[in-house]
Amino acid sequence: MKRVGFFIAFQGFRDEEYAEPKRILEKAGIKVDTISTSKGMAKGKIKIMAEVDKTIEEVDLSQYSCLALVGGPGALKDLDKPDVHKLFTDFYKSGKPIAAICISPVILAHAGLLKGKKTTVYPDGVKELEKAGAIYTGEGCEKDSNIITANGPASAKAYGDAIVEAIN
């Protein structure tokens, strides 16, 4: 079975950017593991709660077809860290797709993965992407080779669809 690792902030992930793509992936028969900094119930920015399946330290990259980051106000605080950068960098080297939505493409930029790539991001992150050598397009959802980026909640469906397409 194909499996995606969805990385979320333990406090303040963006509800729609988690729930909508997860629904799309599961409908396509893809297993979704929710990954965060702690086990337990993670709290979305608006109202949803999500059961965390694994902590960042428990991730075994060989189990996944794709790694994806969810945005929201807690994303950079919880996930823009060297251990997450290393997971995404190592996974990217395998040739499998990686994805990030909302502000979380900044995490990929800080990991050095977006240089020369066409990308999009929530408007607050444009300068960070450009500083890292990314080509900001302003599109709702962008795919360049095996990197998918999306700019926020309004693009959650396109983001989920792009991940399914990249895996299949």
C-alpha cells in the first residue's frame, strides 16, 4: 500500500490543508500517517484535532511514497528544524515526491531543496523562497520535477490531487 507522511505542527496546523488532502489521499487508497513533534492529539488553528501517528524521530523513510508538509501558524515554529530538513533532503535524494503547502515551502527552502525550482507559497514566505534561489510563480499549486508546492487553504484540493498524481 502507498503511504504518505503528513507533517503537522502540534499546535496550530491549518485545518483545511490537513483534512482536505488527507481525505483525497485516503479516497485514492493511500494510507496517511500524521507526523508531528509529539504524540497525542494535535490542535488545528481553527477547530479540528488530529491524532499523531508518529513523532519526527520515529519516521522510517523507506515506508513512504511521499512526504508532505502542512502549513499554518505553528508550521515554522515546530517543523523548520534541522531534523525535519534532513528527513526531507534524504527523501528527496531517493527521487520520490515531496510536498509543502501554505508557509511550509519555506521549510523546504531552508533545507536547500528549492534552488532553481518553480514554486509557490503563502505570500508571507515569498522573500524566503527567493532568498533560497527558488522561482516564485504565484500559482495556487505548482509542481517542478518531484517537488509540489501550494499557497494556502484555497489550494488544498489541488495540493491533494497533485500528491495523488505524483505518487501514481
